[in-house]
Amino acid sequence: MNHDTHKKYFLAAVIIVGLYGVVVPALVSKEELALATAPTGDAMLIPRVPDHSNSSGFDEDPLWYLSSGVSAVESDDFSPLEPVVANVSADLLSQERARIVRELNLRREGLRRWVGDEIDRTEQKIDALDSRIESILPSLTPALRNDTTTNNHDKVVRMIYPVVQLRGNGTVGSGVVLSCEFAGENHWKIWIVTAYHVVEEVRDLTSEEVVIRELRFFDPERGRLDDVVYDGFEVASLPESDLSLIRVDRATAWPYSAIVATESVCNSLSVFEPVYAVGCPLGNQPLPALGEISSQYKPVGEEIYWMVNAPTYFGNSGGGIFRAKDSQLIGISSMIYTYGKRSPMVVPHMGLFVPFHKVRSWLRREGFAYLIGNPEIGPVPASDGSANTGNGVSGSF
């Protein structure tokens, strides 16, 4: 082999080593060099390593193991500089896509069934709850009616029917039924609270005991005062607070008693509280007048009264002051303002009333706390022991 041939083989070896990134050390066997320069895969064929004992083969072509793979490297089917990428067929992609779609559809159907079942269960629970509410509503209705006045008929029953009219000696006043007590066969005691000055003005002056000869109840069937008159006997009085307790004996019960405000309700009252003043002004049947509590401090003599701006007039004395929200009794009308000395003019929107916490304290001391559903029977200290004086001009109804 001449010099030019060896030169060509040497250049081919350098090119191949450069392409494959293989550095051939100076001293390397033919086997190591062949393994290092031959890439794996079907595209390159690992040449057979000749026997070293065959020196003739080496002498004739010392770089044969390099040149033997050159034809494969130069082939257009393989590039030693790019990695081999696996090709996924379109059929496999379609199959995988179809499998994913089927799984999503199955999950969607399962979710739809689960949501439908939950909706059905919720509707069943709602139906069961509605049935339960309907079953217990009748038992709750009385309690609810005690909290809120829902219609005009309730207002009439709670504020008009319990108010009575007292007449005598050419004058008239009002009173409020607190309780109806069974006293035996064909005997009922009706307990009425009113103003002390009303009793003094309408009482029978020919009797030694304090008795009112003309006391009338409201007739719900006819919508006006009854023609039947009853005697009313004074059982207890508190002149300094303008309060009096009357008992009426009847052969039949009187079912219409005022709903007395609790102590907590009385303590929660304030100015601007809407109220009704119900009484018999100028001898009329019980009439309601809407207004508000305008003051909680009006000294008259030794007593403190509250003021209401609901229109009141002569005849309202002894009537009730009811909270508009629930028709609960919160006070007893006592006086109205007048202006002028020679010809007094009534100021109807400045009425004074006794707040019911004072009425309750008085009934406790007299032993009649049971008339308003209070379990404490017997004398107890009054809740308000203040004594304030004032020069306010006032006149009785």
C-alpha cells in the first residue's frame, strides 16, 4: 500500500472520530477503537474485529475497522447528530382519545346521577320539615299572638273589649279589666283598675261604701256598650298615684282581659314608643287614639307621670295606654293638660298616665299580684321610691 493510500485512510479516521466525538488515545487496541467508534443501533454495523495473529490483514489495511462503517454513516437514512424519536401512529392516538372521551362521559353521567339523587333527598327533607312545621304550628299560634298584634280584629279584642265605662253624678270615666276570677257557681269576680279621682267623682254618694252604680262592659256582638249596668266596688286605692281597684260581680265570666306588659317590657319602653290611648272620652264607647310616649318624667305633686301625645280628653281617665306593637297594657290614663284659669283650654296631646311598673308594685303591696299573673303575692317594696315635685298645670279627664 503506497503512501497516498495510507494518507486517505488516516483522514477518513479523523473525520469519523470528529463526527462521533470519540477521542482515540495514542495507544489503543483495535477492539477498543472499534467499540468506541461504532454507534449502537440498526443503522450502524459493528465490524468484526480481526485476529491479531493475522498480521497480514493489519499490514494491508491498518484502518479497515474505521473505513468499514463509513458507508453506513454516509447513508441518508440516519443522522448521528439527532436523537432517535419514536413515532406514535395516528391509530393509537385516535384510540387513546376515544378512551378518554368514554371515561369522561361515564364520569359525567355518574355526576349527573349523584346530583339528581342529592336534589331528590333535599326535596324530601324540605317536605318532611314543612309537614313538621304544619303539625306544630297550631300549638305555637297562641304564643305568637301574644307577641305581635297581626290584624285589626286582634287590636279590637285586646284593647277595646277590656275597657269599661264608669258613670255617675253627671260625669264619666274609664277602667281596664285585669282579670276574671271564678268565685263559685254562677259567680265571677271581674277585677278592674282605674283612676282614683274617677271613682271619687262617679261613686254613689249616698252609700257608706265606695260603690259605682253604672258600670258598663262592651258588647262584642253589637259592637257597642252593653245596656246592662253593674255595680262596681272599690277594693283598694292609692290616692297619691291616682289608682283604684274595682271588683264587679257577674253571673257569667268576662273573657276579655288586658294583656299586661311584663316587667322587662316596661323597662324597655322609651320616648317615641308608639302607643294607643283607649278610653271613653265625653261618654263615648271605648275609642282608640294613636300616639307616642313623649316623656317619661313629669312631676305632679309627689308622683312622676309619663306623658303621651295621643289625643285624649275628658272621659279617658282610668283607661288604658297600650303598646301599639303587641297591644300590651303599659299604663293607666290619669290627667290631661289644661291652659288658662278663667276658661281652661284642654291640651289633648299632652296626656299624663301612670306607668304600669307602678301599678304592678302597688298590686303586690295590696296582695293582688296574682291578678296580673305574678307569682309574688303579698307586700313587697315599690320599685320606684323617688319623690319629685313640680308645678306643672294639669287637670283630670
